[in-house]
Amino acid sequence: MRPTMPKKAATPVSFESSLQQLEQIVQRLESGDLPLEDALNEFERGVQLARVGQQTLQQAEQRVQILLSDDKNGELTPFTAENE
């Protein structure tokens, strides 16, 4: 008998979508109405979503740092419609 491979999570459409899914999972877990196996599955999915979200945020932070470091002598100005 072959061991079954764990199911891979579907890739969320966007960061916002995965955050919304994570919030829904937290609500279901906090309700206390889930059977143990369902709660464990929800928790596992939540951990996966949290890790992907954390990775997305780290990548965004790196992009911002790269953009800001491109011109170290450049002056940063607040964005306004006039600056476009």
C-alpha cells in the first residue's frame, strides 16, 4: 500500500484573498464547533496561508528597500497629485 501524499494547498488568488481566508479559518476555529479532524485541517490550512502571506510581505518589503536604495542621494518627497 502506497502512502498518500499530503494535499497541496491551492495558490490564493491574491494576498488580500488569502488574508480573508485566514480570517475565516480563525473564526471557524474560535467557534469551537468543528470536530477535531476538521479543526486540525483548518489549522493546517491556516498555517500554510500565514506562511505564504509572510513570504509575500517580506518580498514586498525587499522591493521597497531596493527601490529606495537605487538613488541614495535622491530626495524623497511626499506623493501628491501635483507631483505626478
